Amino acid sequence: MNAARNMIGIVVSTDAPPAPYPADTRAKGWRFEIDYERIEQSDTWVLATPDMRPWLLMLWMTAWRQTPCGSMPAQDELIAARIGMDLRQFRGHRDILMRGWWLAADGRMYHHTITEQVLGLLEMRDREAARKQAYRDKKNQRFTGKCPAGQARDSHGIPASATPPEPEPVPEPIPVKEAVESNSTAAGAHSDDAPRKRSAEAKKPRAARLPQDWTLPKSWGDWAVSELGMQPAAVRTEAAKFADHWHAKAGRDAAKLDWLATWRNWCRTALERSPRPLPGRQQPAPAQTDAQRTAEVRRLLGFDAIDGDVIEGGGHAR
């Protein structure tokens, strides 16, 4: 009898307590939160060897995903299979792994630490459901005249606690003369504003693309030569680049309000990118190498002349 009892792993009890919550209780997105301080202070954690402690956590997390939530089947084979542990290893450490678990009347194993979390979450779920129901009842009572079941109504069928709607305010009569003057003034204001609005819209400048038959105006080229010191050939080259670039460009950036200003910026950018020195600026001298700098220093200090006077034997001419 004892051997068979150990094979199926069922704790026999003649007076099994009832299950702590309904059999269809599921986590439904609830997270299993581990209280590390409580676990470290528990006797089960202290008695477990370091290689068994991960299996304890795996057992609790697996029970959290079962139905009902926080329970395990009362069979060693099923428990070992669900947590991925070898059956012989599970039975060898069953006293530690199943420490604190108890068999309920529904034939499943429960642990008091996990059932506390499940009961707390069930209570939270009930409070949230009651809050939403109260909000819906209040909304129905306010906007549709409905009331919860059992609430008294008056002779007209309206809930006794419902707030009667406020009557709509009655507008005061306006004399005919004032109404005519007001309408004529408003019409005159609108009629005066319309031409002004259209005139403002007509005067507002609009961006446009560079015309397809565009050629460089003479005044634009003269500006590049006189102001930036560009050569006429370079101006013609930049004008061709300018036209090809803006004719090929697509999108909103291809439309400009002021093409003359765009041409000026184009020429300035071309000069900045050019390797040639800008007009009026002196071209910097090329950088000297280390050997050139050394030779220049020797020349300035007169070492070249001294080296020319060196005679055989290491002496100097006197």
C-alpha cells in the first residue's frame, strides 16, 4: 500500500480541505511576483541545496500557469514532466520540492504562499469589476434614465434619485429694428472683409520652379564677376550647373521665392568649394617638411658654413 502510494505521489487524507478558489481560476495575464525576502527567510529555501533551489522556483512558476491557478496535479509523474525534471531526481528530492504543498478536496495540490497571491488578485479583480459596474450604472442613470435593479421609481417611471434635467433657457425677444440693424452691420462687415482677404491672398508671393528655358541674365553674370571676382568662363560653367541642378530636382525644395538670391548663394558656395584662393586673399605658402625646416635652421645658424670648414682628422681650419 505504501509503495503504491509513493508511486502516484498522492497524499491521502480522510478530511481534505476544500479548494481555496473556483476550479476555473486562471492567471489571465497576472504576473507571478516573487518576494525575495520572504523566500530567503523560508525554511524550505534554507533546507534546499543550491542545485534544488532553481527547481523550487520552476515548480512555483509552473503552478502559476495551471488551472486552477497556483495548483499542481497530485501525481509525481505529471509534476516532474511539467517542470521538465527527471522522475527519479524528483522523487529523490520530493520532500524538499513538495514541502508546504497540501492536497485539497478537488484532488490537486496547493501551496499556501501561492494561494495567498491568487486570492489577493481575485479580490482585486472583484473590486475592479464592481468599480466598472458602478460607473456604468451611474452613466445609465444620468443619461438614459435607467437605474439598477431594485431601485424605486416615481409615478412617471423615472428613478427616484435621478436628477431632473434643467429646462433650456428661453431667449429674450429682440426688437425688429435692432435685429435688422445687427444683421445689416454683420453683412456689411463680411462684405468688406471678403475683398481685403482676396487682395491679401493675391499679393502673397508664391514659390515657383526655375523655367525650363532659363538662361543666365546678364546682370546676374555681371554681379558674379564684379562682386566675387569670378572669371566669365567660370560663371558660364556655374550657370549650366545651376540650371541642370534645379531642373532635375523634385519636390517642394525645387520651388523658390527668389531665384536671384538662390543664384547668389550658389556662386558663393561654388567659391567656397573651389580649391583656388579667393580674390584678395594671399595663397598660403606650402607646408615645409621636417628636412626642409632642419636645413633652414642650419642655414640661419651658420652650420652650413661650419661644415664646409671641417677638415680631415676632425679639426677645423684656423
